[in-house]
Amino acid sequence: MTDTPVRVRIAPSPTGDPHVGTAYMGLFNYAFARHHGGQFILRLDDTDRERFNATSAHAILEALRWLGLQPDEGPEIGGPYGPYVQSERLALYTHYADQLVAAGHAYYCFCTKERLAEMRAAQEAAGDATMYDRRCLTTLTREEAARRVRDGAPHVIRMRMPREGVTTFHDLIRGAVSFENALIDDQVLIKADGFPTYHLATVVDDHLMRITHITRAEEWISSTPKHLTLFRMFGWEAPQFAHFPLLRNADRSKISKRQGHTSLHWYQAEGILPEALLNFLALLGWSHPEEKEIFDLNELIANFTFERFNTSGPVFDLEKLRWLNGVYIRALAIDDLYPRVEPFLIKAGILQAQPVPEEQAFAKQCIALEQEKARALTEFPDLVSFLFNPNFP
Ligand code: GLU
């Protein structure tokens, strides 16, 4: 795989506002791709129809552009392996799931929700691991199962996970990681609504899109043995894996939507500069070889290696972000700073919408006077308003 060009992807689910975790994953995938002269791909994982949100798909791309992490291939961009939206690729997933059923690597399951709930309750009561007991695999012949499917019986397709052995892989950040196969459930691949699960869709797409490295959040690490097993069942070469640490609050809790700052729109509204946010995210879990705190995207690209990651959950410290943001604000030339501040002055009613050049020139002088103090673009209206007050002594 060494002479294959590097191709990486992020696969966010469009379920709400663009998430800061998407920016975090995007940043390192982008830096890794650029470091190796490879490609960075955006793919939308919208197979969970209950959580789907149509406007969020476009907002993800907009947010990546705001950050300067423009994908090489993706929805609205195109590319040789499209479409890049999973709900537009359904026929592919059914085709590959059928292939696994035909080869005996997957099977139809007709168990109802109620039956599965009873099964789980009994397993829990007995102190056993809760996993599918394979009733449909062991009590139905393949012919019977196929006939029920033809007759229109509601069903899912499950993968037949090997019950022996261990799946081991070399994580580029964590080293050797092993899972006992007997503890891995027969994962559903195709749901009753005909949609694939994340697991099937991601493996099929990572193969068809020629992804060489899957670099994603730590929460997916336990899915990796399932994915590796699927790659093997299909007879496909598996990509390499790296699992990043999860971002945490100062009290070690996982950053959550409730606090607001998971949405990238929050940073825009708070007047955080995209270059400061990138620098801040780059410092979470990764460290510069010279221990520098302030460095730009190009410097991250030049120095990027997985070895520079540390696996303990990095702390998401918004005070540090504000400090960094101040550093970046001070470093901007006034002609670059002004257009970024202008919308905040208009919103605060200090400038009228579409200010004339004289007003802009005056506002620029005011901003330059206060540039040293601001730690966010949102602070400028308060910092400069007295200069716009005709009664100010
Ligand atoms: N849709 C998953 C997520 O949002 C993708 C995980 C992966 O990269 O495989 O985290």
C-alpha cells in the first residue's frame, strides 16, 4: 500500500449544526492528506433517516470552507467515486449485502423487536453478554429464509461474525489493538427499512472510494473488528486505522451539545477566527515537534505525523481558545481584520448596513485603536462604541 496515493475521508452525519468534532477530524485528515500529497474526501453518512436534517448537509461543507479545509471530493464538489452521499448509493449496499448472504457470511433475520427485547432480558437476567442468539441462523434453512424474504416478510440482514479467534490491528496512534471475536455481536448490515447500517455502508464506501487510511474518533474503535471482518469477507484489502482521542471538558466529561460550543456556528457567532480555531484544535491531542503553541495550518501539514498524538482525552479549554484568538486578532493587518469585524458593528447598530467608504475608513481607525485588546470579534462593538458617540467628551 506504500506507493498508493493517500486518500482519507471524513464521514459526518448531517443531523444538526456542523459539529466541532467534524472540524477536529477534518483538520487532521486534511493535514495528513496534504502532508502526503493525497486527497481529502467528504462523504455524508446520512443512512440514519430518523436523525437526518437536510440543511445540515450543506452547512457541513460551508463550515469546512470557512475553516479553509476544502475537500478534494465530496457532495456539491463531485469526484471520480461519487455520489458522496450515502442515501444516493443504496443499490450498492444491497448488492454487496446480497453477495455476503449468498456466500454464507451474512443471513436474514426475522426476529421482531419484542422477541429481541425478551432475548436480551433473559441474557441480562442470566448475567450473559447481550448479543443476538442466532435463532434465525440456526432454526431456518437458507431456502426457508429466502422464501420468507420473497413472500415479503419484514427482515434485516446480519453479518455472521466468526465465533473463534481474535481480530488484531495496528492502530497508527495506539499500536496493537485486539478484540475477541466471540464477544462481537452479529451486526445488522441492512435494516428493516432497507437502509444499510453505518457498518456496511462505511466498509463498502471506504473500499469503493479507495480510502487508504481511516482516521476517526476513538468511539469507533470497537467497530473496527467488525469492519475488518467485512473487508476480509469481501476479499478486499483493508485500509489502515488511526483512532483519535475524544475531546473532553475540563471536568473530563465528553463535550456535549448542551453547552452550545459543539456547533461550529457558535464559534462564528462568538467572533472566533477560523485560523485561531484550527490552531486550537491542532493542540488538542497533537503536539508540535518544537512544542510551539502558535502555528498555522501549513506548519501542521509540514510536521504532521501520527506519532505526535497522545491518547489521553485532550481538554477543551475555551479560555485558551480566547487567548489564542486574541493572538491571531493582534497579528492581522487592519485591512484583513476590518471586513471580519464590520458585520459585528452592523449587527450592534454602530454602523449602518452597507456603510459608505468614509464610515468604513473611520471604523477602521477605531478598530485599529482597540485591536490590542480584543480576544473575539464580538468584543469590538463594546470596545469602539464610545468613539462613535457624538456626545463623548
Ligand atoms: N458517521 C460517523 C461519524 O459521524 C463516521 C465514523 C467514521 O469515520 O467511520 O462519526
